[in-house]
Amino acid sequence: MALRLEELKRRAGECIEASSEALGALSREIWSRPELAYEERQAHGALTRFFAGRPAWSVQPRYKLETAFRADWAWAPGGPPSAAAAAEPPLRLGFLCEYDALPGIGHACGHNLIAEVGAAAALGLKGALESLAARRPDDAPRAPAVKVTVLGTPAEEGGGGKVKLIEAGAFENLDVVFMAHPFQEDLPYKPALASHHMTVKYYGKTSHAAAYPWEGINALDAAVLAYNSLSVLRQQMKPAWRVHGVIKQGGEIANIIPSCTELEFFVRTPLLKDLPILVDKAESCFKAAALATGCKIEFKSKCPDYCNVLPNKSLQQTYMENGKSLGMEFSDKTILSRFSGSTDFGNVSSVVPGIHAYFYIGSNAPNHTEHFTEAAGSKVAQQYALRTAKALAMTAIDVIFRPDLLEGVREDFRQAKQEE
């Protein structure tokens, strides 16, 4: 059995290498034309064409969202499923692609590589399973029918695309999901914070700042008071809690008291259950500034809350084993000691077992910087992206052909949900 799985894993890698040129071109096309949340029309078109041009994939463009897509491929052991096999639901495995960019600095989080890795891993798994058709029935490892789904998930950067897809039913019936995110090193898991976005507007009254300032209500004073109050709040925050933001609008000209100001903030905590506590503290700071200045206040949020990512130790361990066989190096110290930002994959991890791994791309540049944008579009990054896709495909093969692993994945999910 072990030997047969190794053969399948090797076949998955060969299929990914065979498509490496097309995969690299796909990544470069997305990277060279960065698009913001829910505007990823070029990337959506590139990915849907990529799968539509390959045999046996069923592609649904604009799947539940304008710039989301779905590509499906089904497999049954021994060829077309028998009536008995068809009565059993297939094992449904999902590979997730992201492809939105950041304002001003393009693909500084490497979502072009996430899209490439998701597509490549799905192709590798498909090729490995197709290779079983040439085997005698008694020579093939036992497996359930499988449905491979690639989901294109837009608007991770502050748009909550996966949350909207969850609400629309896109993740229903999926058994396990896989994705990987570019980073400065290889990690099977890294804690991601639960997150709440808030846009705050203050409304005052204009007046001449020198001639009769007493007639005005200064909305900039409210914004500054709120910003400083939040800075003071940090002394009473837990070490891993985060509040950060900017004043987006502060007025037009110095001799007119501003009647409208706008701030944008993120509030983050390691656990979703703590998020309302910190949100309430932050809102108190904003409201106090409005009361002190006499301004009216308005709260809005441009995206739903992001959950923290739930770990799945069985998937993580299997991914590490496969990654090590490909030359990846993992550091256990980093996993527990460092938080990342936030991701809407956290919401996915609360509804279906999954892995959100991180992978080295040949650069130590931090995410969300111009240097990372450059690294994400480099030729060097390609070899690491393909290696990561192989590790994900190999892990999916283990999930399919090792029932004990699948049960472990499901048990880890149940346990994480209880501890959430």
C-alpha cells in the first residue's frame, strides 16, 4: 500500500511538472494585471479559460459571485461508477484559489501564487487518479469515488469573498479543503487573527477657523481624539490583541473647520470569542470622541468579520511529511510564536476541515511590501510554488487512500470546533 501511494504521489508531481509552463504563465498573467477585491475580472477569465481548456473539467464562471468560479472533475475507482458506487456520495476535496491584489502595491501578498498552487495541486491529483485506470483492479489501492473541486475565491483582502461564498452554499458538502499562502518560510500552519473592520465617520459643522471658530463643530478634533484614545487603550490590551488604522479624510483646507472626517480601523484578536470585547472597547473610544466634540458619528464595515483559522493537526502533520520529502524545511518554533494577519479562510475552517499552509518563495521580504510584490512575480518563486502544489496534492492522496487519516482529520475538526 505504501509503495502504491508513493507511485501515485510521484505521478502527481510529474503531472504538475508537465504543466509547469502553463501554470507559470497563468501566475504571471494574474501578477502583471493586479485587480482589487471583486474587480478581478482578468484573473477570473484567465483561470476559467485555464480549466475550460483542459479535458474533463466542468467549469462554472461567475459562480455565486461575479468574479468567483468553480471547476469540477469526478473520478470513480475502476472507471464509470456502478449503480452501487453511485449510491455512495463521493469524497469531495476542494482546492482554493485567491487572486485579488492590494491597492497601490499590486500582488504584495502573492495571491497570483495562491491561484497557481491551487490549480496545480488539482491538476496533479487528477493526473494521479487517472493513472489508476491502467492498473488491474486487484493491483489498485482501495478508494472511494472522488470529486475534485477548484473554487476561485475573490476579495480576500478586506472583502470577505469566502464568507459570502459560505453564505451562498459554495462550501456545502465539501469534505476537506486545501490551500497555501506565500510567506518567508515553509509552515504547515500559522495562527491567523479574528478580525473586524470598521469605517468611522464624524459629522460636524463648517465655519471659518479664524473669524468665528465658535460657530463650527470640528470633526477633525473628533478623529484626532479617537485616534489618541485608541493609542492609550493599547496599554490595557492583551499582548496579542491588535487595533490599527488610519485617518482617511481630515478636511480640505486649514482655514475651514472640517465638517466631515473618516477613519478606517481593524480590530483583531487571536480567538473569535474575544473579538466583541475589543470591538466594544474600540467603539467606546470613537463614541467618546463624538460626545466630547459634539459631532455625530456613523459606523460602517466594508466586509464581514473574519474568524481565526482553526488548526487541523492531522492534515498539518501529513503535509509536513510530504513537504519534507520534497525538500521543505519546517520550524516548529515559528508556528506557535508568531501571528499573521487575518484571512477569510478562518471562516472556511469553521465549516469544513482544511489546511492553510504557508510556503517560502525564495525571498525574506515581508508580505504587503513592494519587495514582496517583486518576489511574487519572480521566476525563482515558481519552483517553490510548484513544490508546494505537489505537497498539497500528495496530502490529498493520503486523505483519499488512508481512511484512518480522513477520520483523524474529521476528529481534529470536531475538537477544534469545541475549543473555538
